[in-house]
Amino acid sequence: MKYLAIATAAIAFMAGPLSAAESAAERDARMAWWREARFGMFVHWGLYSGLAGDWNGKMVGDSGGLEWIQQRVGADTHTYAAQAFPKFLPKPDFAREWAKLAKRAGCQYVVFTTKHHEGFALHDSKLTDYDAGDLLNRDLVREITDALRAEGLRVGFYHSVIDWHHPQYDFRKAKGLPYPKDGPAVAPTPRDHDRYIHFLHGQVDELISNYGKVDVIWWDYSSTGFQGDEAWRAMELLEKVRAKQPGVILNNRLFRIPEAGFNGMGTDSVTNRMDPKYGDFVTPEQHIPPTGLPGVDWETCMTLNTTWGYNRHDHKWKSDETVIRNLVDIASKGGNYLLNIGPTGDGSIPKETVDTFSAIGKWMAVNAESIRGTTASESGKPAFDGRLTRKGAVHYAHVFKRPADGRLTVPFKTSKATLLAGGQALKVTAGDKQSVIELPTELPDPIATVIRCE
Ligand code: FHN
């Protein structure tokens, strides 16, 4: 036994300081709730939300991320704040609306922007006056975390390491990370990036010290040319976070290296490698890996239209069918779905977003057991138009389109098939390698009808 302990310790040490004290079993225990959850809400909300896609009274664009409006209009931070401050007016109960919608939709966790690239902090920070405490005399992070916990939801902090406000953030070093006013237009004032890193670590320390248990930290983002210790003193930051929040789950975006699940700058440039010393899960963005990312934890984050931050001109909303089938597809490959909302300047949720998250909730009210706590089906994509998920000995068939002959062939042996909607038992012809299930003439759910197979 002694030698096993020594070997385990040696393996842990080789994995790097972060996981030195954590065995594979302990990591599985820490990740368990997240793997079980499968579905979370992403929230992008900041000064950009009040601008709503407009600058100087004109539309900036109807597509793409308008949380980047400062960069798209090339405004320095003071010009930007002058237009944005008057339009960022959080109403009293905005956070309760978010939490109730997330709960209704069947989300288990909510990841919200504590600070986006604009640099404005939603918490009451002692390290800057560019924060909700100074602008509004409110601590919006406190309001949001309180509302989430009141609904029994897990709390995730999105935190931008990129900062377009801080005078020492050295965008000239930050190769591959755009900046609102770059190039000759910006006076070559010297910047001491180490002072920015000290500020970054200080604000993260405020967030992990003052708001109770933090379940997820969602860093954003690094480039292949500027990442890790050079950019953020990343390993030191992770050690500080783990020391204060030992149960926290971390994404991979303090880094942009293959060992942390990246093979380039594309939002789909992801690999199924995730060394625990760099974080816990890989983050494909606006993209569902065709065969998932076997062997690693991963989460697809996605917008409901084409923007993360609110843009009143963006009407390219995904259908209820698209997002529900995305949720099924991702779960069938063993991933999590982090679906975004972009509230307005007062915190209100756009009607289209409320309608879609409510539709997801209606579907989850009947079918959540086929998503939550499931794992990827080893059969991969089935022959029928749909997907498969699995929970131990139980398989779930998600039927998108009824086969013309009403006979559903599943690639496993089953002797008992039940419609989750209504509980009707279906006739099964069981075979060793595959079975045939007789479907009703009408499927109860045109988006995805789920059959439990035992
Ligand atoms: O630049 C950000 C973007 O605004 C948004 O926050 C997404 C969400 O994953 N992350 C970065 C782009 O990858």
C-alpha cells in the first residue's frame, strides 16, 4: 500500500502543483455536480448592455458581439464611459428575474460577467472607481449571487483578463488580443503590465473572498501569442483561487496551449486534452464538436442570437427547436451547454429570450432525466434522426423525426421502452445487438420525443 501511495503522489506531482493535492477520485467528486448538470445559463451584462448596439445615436451593427462595441467604435475608455454610464440603470429586482428564468429552464448553474473586456466591475471593488459601487452605490455581484442561491442555483463568475480600462494593461504586449484604440492613434505612453496583473489578482481575490462559495470561474480569454504566466501570472492566480475556493471548477482560458485544450485561435480550435493543472474543462464556443471531446470535460457556450451583450438590432434568434436539439446533441456527446442571455441596460431580459428559455423549461419538465446525469452514448449517432444518451443501464432515445414505418431501431438490447411524455409503454422486439420499438402514430413532442429504454 505504501508504494501505491508513493506512486499516486508522484503522478499527482508530475501533473503540476495545482493537482498535487488532488487525486483523480477527488477531482471526480469536485466535478460531479457540474457533470450531472449538463445545462447552464451564461449572462453577459455590463455598460455595453445600456448602449444596446447604438453609438452617437446610430446603429453600430445588427450582427456579432456588441459587448465589443467599445472596440468596434474605437472609443477610449473615458469617451466610452461618458456615453455608457447614463444608460446602465439596473432595476431593483433584475437578478431575481434572471434566477427564476434559469431555474424554470432547468439550468443548474449560472455564469455571469463580473467584468468584461470593458473593465467595468459589477462588484463593489476597493481597487477601482470603475465599478458598480462607485457608479451606482450598489454591489451587483452580491445582488446576483443572492438571487441565484435563493433559487438553489450554482454560482459562476465569468472574469475577463483582458481589460480596456486599466491604464497599465499593456495591449502592445497582448499579441492577438484586440484593443479599442490601438496603433499610432494611441500615444506610446509606457505601460507596466505587472501592475495590471497585480490589479487583476487583487480583484479576483475580492471576488473569491467576499461572495461565499464560488462554484465556477470562467476566465476569458488568452491568445496563442499572449497567455499563461507571461500574460496573467496564471499558475500563481490558479493556486490562489484553489487555496480560497477548493471546490471551484475552472475553465481553460488563462491559457491557449494544446495541453489546455486549444490548437489555435478559432472558437472551434479545441482539442480533447485538458491537463488539470491548467483548468478543468475545454470551452468550444458557438460550436458543438462533431464527435464531442472524448476523455475530457467540455462545455459549449453559445448565444441565442449572434451577440453575447444586448443589441436591440439583432433579431437573428435561434429557434426553440435548434436550442433544444443542441442541448440533446451536446448531452449525447458528454458535454455541457452554456446558453447565453444578454439583458438590457436595466437588467430586463429580452422577450425572445424569455420565450425560448421557457420553451426549454417546458421540454425539460418532461425530459430532464434524459439529460441530467447522463453520459455520452457509446453507440454515437444512431441510424434514426435523433440522439442517444445513457445513464447507467438505462438508454434514452431522443427522436427528432418519426421513421415513416413507425419502427425505431436502437443499437442496443432493450426489453422495456417507455415514452417519457405520458409514460406509455411501447411494444419492443428485443435483439442482442439491436432492438425495434413500435412508435405511436403521433410523436408527443415534435422537437424531441424521448423514450426510456431499460
Ligand atoms: O471576447 C469574448 C466575447 O465577448 C464573449 O465574452 C465570449 C464568450 O465566450 N468570449 C470571448 C470571445 O471568445
